[in-house]
Amino acid sequence: MRIRTHRHRLWLNVITALLAAGFLASGSVSAQLPARIEPLGSAEKAKSDRQRDEINRLGRRYLGTPLRGGDPRDLVVLQRLLDEQWVNRNDIASQQALGVALGDVMASGLRLQWVVLDDELGRSRALRLNETPYLFFPVTMVSKRMANGEEVDFKNLYETVQVEVERLSTRSQPKRRQRERPARPLPDPILEAP
């Protein structure tokens, strides 16, 4: 089967990356076509800021610990907020706010950029690996897992994405041409016999 358009190639790469990371099966990505990847708009930035503020407020109020703006120690704060049930299992908005804070840690630690995927289903915030078509969707990573009755382990989510980013980074780098080495002659069985 031949891929004819850039959009189809883009989606094939996105879906392949997410399948490998297990995010398609968990419902964190849509496979609808066509799609555009764009910088965050002012509405998405404002919504993300409100969600960060909400989680920061919860951390300060119930744990005495603010978020540190994408620092890996934020993963502990997020885990405690969830484990100690300061975020309700039915509160999808707060769960997605946890996902934004998780995304900030991923963006900071893994050098990913916040973008918007604009497709037939609407606009979704995602993290993009450099200028590649590879996207991760931390905003819904928490809420989708909770909706499915799965345990949420923020450190594990981060490490899973980290492994996938490393794999995709090496894959997306241009391959260097190998220097042709002269073939090594096979040993002459008569001259080199013991």
C-alpha cells in the first residue's frame, strides 16, 4: 500500500508512535483525518494556565506544596493529590488539569513543545517531539485511565513517554551514511591451517 499524501504519512507516523507507546489503546488519541498541528492559540494557553492554577491551588491547600513549573518533583505532588483523593474520580476537568501539569513535566524534561492538533473532532492540546509528527496527549492520559478503572502512576507515565521519545528521536534523525569498508578477505584454508 502506498501512502499518497503528506497528511496520511503524518497520521501513519502519529498512530504508529502512539500504538508503540500504548496510548491509542487507552483512548488518548484520535485516528480521524485530516489534521493540522498548530502552535497553541490564546484560548488554549489561557485554559492551560487556569488548569495549572487549579492544581497549584490544590497542592498548596492540601499538601502545602506548590507546583514547580515542570520540575520532576511535581510528579510526586500530582501522585499525592490523586492518591489522597484530593481530585475526585468523577471530576474529569480536574483530572485533565493534572494532565496539563504532567505535560509540563514532560515538556520540560523531554524537550517537547505544547501544540494543538486540529482535526474533525476539534482541537486537542498535545506535546510534539521537535518538528516531527509525533504527538503525545498528556491532558487526557489521567482522565482516560481513570474512566477505564486503571491506576494512574505519574512516574510510570513519564518514563513510558521518555522511552518512546528516546526511541523516536533516534528514529527521526537523518541516518548518516556508513563509510564503505573494504570486505575482509576470507582466510585461505591452505595457508592458515594449524
